[in-house]
Amino acid sequence: MNDVTTTQIAAGVRQIILIIGGYAIGKGWLEADAVEMIAAVALIVVPLVWGQVKTRRLAQKP
């Protein structure tokens, strides 16, 4: 099985945020600008955290 890359993780996170954000906008819970900001922050933070987790797991393997 292929390893998941940070690009794939970022794309998946972006799609999930857009789906949930679209629902929240439709319900009136959030504005479009807030969803865009959340997506931008997530696209920076999630791959960073994912990369750290993968690096630490590789370092622990014998």
C-alpha cells in the first residue's frame, strides 16, 4: 500500500472543510470569509503536523 503524501492529506482536508463550511454557510452559522480563513490555516497546519508525525514514526523504527 502506498504511503499517503502531505499533498493528498492537504487536498482531503481542504475538501472536508469546504463541505462542512458550505453547510455552515447555508445554515447561517459562518460567513464565507471565515470558512476561507479556516481552510487557509488548516492547509498550513495539517500538513505540518502530518509531516512531524511521519518523521517521528520513521525515527522510531529499528
